[in-house]
Amino acid sequence: MSPGQPGFSTRERILGVAETLFARHGFAGASLRQVTAAAKVNLAAVNYHFGSKESLIEEVFRRRLDELNRHRLDALAAVAAKPEHTLEDVLDAFVRPALEQSMDDAGGSAFVRVLARAYAEHDERLRRFLSDNYGHVLREFAAAFGRLLPHLDKDELYWRLDIVAGSLTYAMADFGMIKRREAVGEHRERTVRHLIHFAAAGLRAP
Amino acid sequence: MSPGQPGFSTRERILGVAETLFARHGFAGASLRQVTAAAKVNLAAVNYHFGSKESLIEEVFRRRLDELNRHRLDALAAVAAKPEHTLEDVLDAFVRPALEQSMDDAGGSAFVRVLARAYAEHDERLRRFLSDNYGHVLREFAAAFGRLLPHLDKDELYWRLDIVAGSLTYAMADFGMIKRREAVGEHRERTVRHLIHFAAAGLRAP
DNA sequence: GTCTATATTTGGATAGAC
DNA sequence: GTCTATCCAAATATAGAC
């Protein structure tokens, strides 16, 4: 059941539909007219509730990322408490919450694709918004990785983490496609391990 | 030296600049006005040479993909000629030509990012164009992978290949960023092996 | 082939009634 | 909070002179 019309407020209908359409057509590609038509609300409602398209986009992120990053930090703290934790443990703390959110509901499934878009977009304002609000999460993970990979200098570490984070996000975005949800759900445990093994190999060596 | 103005025809200037701007802002995000202004040609030139924005986009793909896919098929044929070739060999035939093109010149570097956009875009017309014109290449690779992975049924195989292709494309798009070109160039050999090892791990098992 | 000027459409945003 | 109507800017596309 997608967040269509019934028990949802105008504001939530807009957010749900915007998430879906941004995932499908990109931020520039999805117009406010498409969004309001699909949500069956009035065109002016977007500006009333959010002020601008830009702010609507930010709100789409905020709604999911607050929860996602809380879970990620909780998982990371649990891992860091174990004195002998591994690279795989830290990667698990990063990947699992995203994969779980992506299977919570139809919206979460769309959001991982929105997230993949954000990586692809080089829009200055969007990047600054994400960096300002959620940069500390990535920095905590980077620090945890750095402690486990002392042979890498800072530049090399950040470069690899960027690639790993991008590839993982991309892979999860693919899981976000409707047709494959059962396949991923069935083997979720194996899927997570695959991704992690995948990423750990890239982070170790040279 | 980017394909700015000097020894390039109007048509080629447009293609070069469009490639860069599509990589940076997406297909919907980069307007024809931005493109023609940056290429220092007249606004009407795009429609004269290409007919429409849609056709310009297709031409940006055609220019690079014809060459890239020829190299990929050549490499695959060379691999298939060896009776005892491995999964890694096939992956190499897929990855190496793209990585080499991405380091040929500034345009190739932008193009891998355009390619990553194409994966993210769910635009019907663009997907059909790519599938119609270059689908046979992917099918040949899929067949080669299938022979090496007989334990996977067709659905499972295609699903994994899609994820692997997406992740590799994403990783290479990151390499396409300007700041990191030397780093990738220096260790190109190691980089390729990393990516391949990465992908092979995902394709094997369960 | 290239330019200027313009037609046409689409999109973001706002004013003001209810 | 929601709607209608409208404004204004930006974008694609074309017509016609050079």
C-alpha cells in the first residue's frame, strides 16, 4: 500500500509521492505539478507546507535520514564496545540499517534510490545540506575504519570509503526495485554478508 | 584541454560540453541554454544539428558507446578463445575498456559519470534506446557469465549481473572525478584487479 | 551553417477568496 | 488548510534573415 490518499495528511501524502517521483525521475526531472497531481493535492499545497521545492527535497531526506543515521550510530556504538571488533562488523553497522529500512515499506524502498541519486547529483546546495546535517555520522564511521586500517593515510582512506559507500548505496538502490524485493528479503542475511565481503575486500590490501 | 572552442566544429563542441554538463547536472538538470552558452555556440545550433534535446542525449551516448562496446566485445572474444578462461577474465574484458576510456581524455572521464546517470535514470525512452542499440553486448557477456556459473538460474544470474554492473559503473564514475585521476592512473593495474575481485566475490557462492 | 527573434510549453511561486 | 487564478521565469523549439 503506497502512501496514496486515505489516512494520510496532505503534508505526508506530498512527502510520500515526492519520494517516489524523485527516485524515478530525479530532483530536476520530477516537477511539483507531477507531485501534487499524483498526491491528489493542490499545487499550492507544496509551497504552503514546505516553502519551496528545495525545502521539500530536504524534508524528504530528513524524514528518513534522521532514523537511518540513528540506527547506524547505535549499531556502530555496539560494535565499538566489543574490544576485538572487525572491519566486517563496522561495515555491518553501516549496511544493515539501510537494507532494513529499504524493506520496511514501499517508501523506504524508494528512498534508497533517492539516496543513490544524491550521490550522483553534484548539486552544491544539496551536498552542503547533507554534509551539514549528517556529515558527523560519516566522520564517525571513517574514524572507526581508520582505526582498523592504520596502514592507509587519510586521503587514501577517504577515497576508498567514498567508493565503497557509493557502490553499496548503488547496490542497495537496485534492491529497492520492486520486482526483486522478495528475492532480497528471502536471502537478506546472505545478501548483507555478500555486500560486506564485497566491500571489505576493497578496503584491505595495497 | 577540454573540448572548448578552438579546433572543434560546432557540432563537436556541443557534444563535448553536453557530456560534461549532463555528467554534472543530469539530463533534466542541464538545459540547452547552459550547453550552448558553455560551448559558445548559438542556442539554435542544437536543434539544427541534432533536432531535439532527446536526440542530443542519444548522440552523446552513441559517440562513446560504439567504441567502448567494440573494445569490450573484442576483449570478450579474446577471452572466450582461451579454453580455460575464468570469471575474472570475463570481468576484466568488461571493466578494463571502460576504465581505459575514462582516462583517455577529459571527455571520457565525464562519460563514465554520464553512464552512471543512465543507470540511475528510469526514463523509458533512454532505456529503450540503450537496450535496442547495445543490448546485444550485455547479452553476450551474460551468456559468457552463464557458462561459468551454471549453478545459477537465469533470473538469479541477471539479477546479480545487474547489481555487479551497477556497482562497477558507480565505482568507475567515482574514478571519473577530476581530483582523483592521478591516483587511479598510477595504480590502474591494482585498481582493475580490486574491482574484479570485488565483483567476482559477489557472483560466486549461494 | 549560423544568427536574431519569437512562438509555445512548462515549471516554480504567490495573491487572495473561502 | 485548501482552492482558483495568475504571474513570471526558464526551457524547448522553430521561423526566417543573412
